[in-house]
Amino acid sequence: MKIASVAPAQNISFKRRLTLSEEKEMDLVDAQAKQLLGNTGNSVLIVHDACLPQSAERNTGVANILNGESGGFFDFAKTYFGINTIEVLPQGEFGRKHKNGLVCAYGYSSLGLNDSLIDPETLTKKQWRYILLPEEFKEIVDANNAVDKRQVVNYENINQPDSAFDINLRRAYDRFKTLERGDALRVEFEKYKLDNEEWLTPKAVYHVLKKEHGGHDWERWHNRLDQQLYLNSSTYSQSERQNRINTILSENKKEADFYKFKQFLAEKHLQEGREILHKKGLKLFGDMPVKFSKDEMWANPEAFLFDHYIGANDWKAPCLNYPALRDENSAAAKLLKLKSRLSARRYDGTRIDVSWMYINPKMIEAATGKVERLDLGDTALRLIEHEFESVQGANYSPQNIIHEFKAGADDFTLFKGGSLRPEVASRVAIVESEHLDHNWGSLDAFKNLGMSEDYFIYGVGDHTSQPLRQIALGMDDAVAESKSGCRTVRINTQADVLAEIYHDSAEKLLEPAEFTRTKFADIMGAKHNFLFFMDPLGIISRFDSQGLNNKENYRYKIPVDYKDRYHKAVQKGFALNLPDALARAFEKTGLAKEHPELYKKLCKFAKILKEPDRKDVVDNLQNTSNKLGIKKIGLIAAGACVVTGLGVIVHKNLSNNSNNK
């Protein structure tokens, strides 16, 4: 029997991973378990597409769903997280970053799409007539030379004027325009411009004028006519304003058309990515922000109350003319309907950002800070839903519109007169367990409050929440602490509540791994549930610290080696071990006794996922042997045993794992 030396230990790459057949079996077992638990609706993974993994050869700085590595991540998430839907954060045009480097997707455009949705590598392929050269794509990648490019999204590499991305996309545009007029892509582009004239041309005009005015937004333009081009009550006549628009477009024809070309590419690549998801059995949801960008206010001035704003003092979002929404022919209603139609066209479903602002808007007078409230009932929400139904037709479902009613106590509450507001009760509300207590935040609590399982989607936390791993470790909530000046540690109270729900001891649930699995288990019994991507991966950093983490805000990239990192986090008890969470939910509901064979299979796969990598096992043995003065650790060539001076340790699965090769 030949013994092969394994020193040095770091050369061994054996890992305990599920084989393809095991993954398929686990997928089936998980699906059966979810069905029995009633988790039969939308299981959503919320992910900022800019943060998707990018290999060194493709790292342009900002990812998208069409990226080369994105498909593999979605396959992984579907199997290991049990999801059937991908929800992306807002994908609007990049506006600006704050002085401290903070970038927030919710401050982007509501109508246009960001350049990062364009996948430049795709333009080097046959279906795009090779309009971008491989060496030009490489220039874009090479330009992303930020020292933290593997950890942090580099928006600047895509969105900066005169960047390598911008320069090479202009070259691609020039080649595109040399294609025959009858080429299918050129025909499609011309149709796109006609179909989107209502919002696309004003944006192109603004793009040109902003460059002319030194990169400033319209409030700082020295030309009053330019400021009022779309203001019907302007001191300038309609013909004067239209003549100026025509002059801008004729004198800057190429620049305006290039802007429209980029929007066309972004839209088309988004749809190509959506089709890839559909082939994987996944739906694509979007996120419709409550904000509007500067150019959208400029192009639709009658739709806004310029002497008011909404939201906190630190962001002062534009105030739509909410009172006018009662009239569906008003400028405000028309703009909201346009925003809704675009979202309905681009996605299979949508999360409506700050939905409560369409029910009980909080408008703040800019000069005095005086708060004005308005009760719209569900007038504005019905207006939004009608547009979705008109666009999506037979594919429309109320279950595919998710409403964010989350707000501070002084802003909005789900209840009125002791009962759920009727505007809330008949719509899918996104709720979470971040603030779990005896009367709120658990699956049982939401049901006891009168919420129908059809009308809420439940998760452990969204992009604004304290990460589950932080809570499990008993860490302070830095954001809550900064606001209140008091420590906020959530695990102690939550362990008590979970102990009651799961008939367990609070002491046991204070253990981070046990706490994590139980929190994940609680969302598995909801008909609709969601996961924010950093929690199931076991990442400890907070995605949105509302400025406390400066540049990193909204920029954390999923590492290319996410599988290895996920498995290590699972082994430590910090990431989602789906069969383990389902088994825990089975125990609570009595399904473990009713379906013992299925429960046993869940436990089997849960145990496999908890097993350490074999390389780690061998490394530990090597370290132990070094301490004991043993010079060699060997492996029997057949791969069945690890041999040490202390004896033989058998690992019978070692040679059966195809991923070990």
C-alpha cells in the first residue's frame, strides 16, 4: 500500500461540497419541505446588481445581471437559498455621490437607466455586430485600477465623463452607425427612440445643456430660457421654447443620439439579462424609487411642489404634487403613471419604495420646516397598479407588487382605529424581524395582527437593516445608536421571544449559530419571503449605514470566491443553511413527526453543509502532528484514509466528490 506525502498541506484542495446529483436531490427535498410549510409564493433574493461578482478579467467596476459571473451566482442562490425571484435595487441613472463618497441607489433617476447596465463585453460578440473590440473592453477593465476593486463597487470607472468606458462606448456607437439602416439592431434602436420620445428626448436635451453649463444642474444655469424649456407657465412662449429645443438637438445631434444609444443599450441588456433569469426559472423584480432626479423635475415642472420637500432634512427629496394625484390627468399623475409603466415594462414585478407616501404623504415646507399631511387613501396606489396591469396584461399579479410601508412612528403606521389600514390589508407589504419582540417581527406576530399570508412578504432584514450576523454576535446597532445616543443590542430580547415561539431555552438561543438558524427558520413558514444577499452569505458588514461607513455604503461587492466564503460561513453557523432552517421550521410546526423521512433528509443535507472542508481537516491534522513532532501526514493513494502517526482516520466520502478534482 503506497503512502503519498501531503506536505506541504496547503497544496491539498480537497473540499466537502455537494456533488451535482446531491445538489439536485437537496433542491427537491427543500422544495418539498417549503411546500409543506406553505412557502409557495415569491421567495425573493434582494441584491444590488452593481455588487454582483466580477472576475479579474471582467471587473469593470460595476456589475450587472448580464455579467459573465452573474449567471453562476444566480444558479448558486437558487439551489442554496431556495429562491425563485431576483429583486434588484433601483437601476436609475447615476446622479452624484456625496462629499464623503457615499453613493445611494435611491437617489438616482426614476425614468432613465444607469450606464452600468450596459455590459461592454457583450458588445464584442456577434449578436452586437462586434461594435466593441476585445482590446477596447480590456481598456475598460484595466482602467478599473482602484486598490479595493475586488471589495468595493467602482461607480466612477463607468459614470465619470471621459472615462475609458465612455471613450470606448463612443467608438462602439460610431461603428453601430455604420451598420446598414436595415440592420435589425438599427431598426430596433429607431423604434426605441420613437416609443420613448416622451421622456428620452428631454433627458437628452438636459444632458447636452448640463455640459454647456459647466456640469451644473438647472438651478445654476445662467440662461433663464434653458431653465424654463418645459415650463408651460413660462414667460417664454411655446414656440420660443420649442425653437430652442430644436436648436439644441440640431447643433448637438450626435451627442444627443449617443445619449439615447446608451439608454437603448442599457434597456436591451437589462432585458437580455432578464431572459437569462427566466431560463433559469427565476423572475426579475425591480425597485421603483420615490425620488426623482434633477432633470426629471426640470422636464416636468408642473408635477412638483418646488417649495416643499419630502423625507429627512439630510436628503430633502423632491416633493411630487401629491394633492394633484387625485386628478389622473394632472402633470403629477401623468409622471407617476409614466414611471409605473417603465417599471412594469422592465420587470416581472416591483417593490414600491416608500409606498406610504402615496397613502399619507408627509410634505415639508422648505422655508419653515412645517409638516403638511394629506390622506389620499389608495387613490395613488390604484393609479400605479392600473399602469402595471395595462402593461403586463395576463402576466399581471397583485402578488408581484411589493409595498414598503416601513416608516418611523411619526411618519406612518400600518394601523388605523385599531385595525390594519384597508390600503395595506389588500396589498403585499414587506415586513421583517430586525425589530423582533413579543408583539412584532415574528411570523406568528404578523398573523396575529390580522395580516393575511397572501399580503405580506417576510424576511430577517432588508438593505437598511442591521446584518443578522451582527445581531447574532450581540453587536450594537451603530445606526440606532447614532440616532438615539443609546446602545441597541437586539439579541437578548429576541432570544427570549424565539425561545417562546420555538419552545426552547433562551440560553441556547443566545448562541450565535442557534440564533441565526432560528431566525432563518422563522421566515420559511411565510407564503412569501425574502433575503437580502448579505445575510444568507453570512457577511457581517452593514450594507447601508446611512453615511456612517462613508464610501462603502451600497458598494460591497460579492467576492468571486463567494462559494468558498459561503461554506466557511455556514460551517461557523453565520450563513443560511437552508435544509437546516427548514428542519428547524419542521420541528416547530410538528411536520418533523408527520414527515419523518423528509425531515431526516433535511437533517442529512444540513449536516453535510456543516462539514468542514477536507483541506481544513488535513491542515488541522498537519498542525497537530507538527506540535507532536510527527514529520509526515500521508494519504492512502486510493483517497479513503488520512494516515498519521496516531492512527488511521477514515473519510469514506473523500473519493466520491467530483468537486475534489
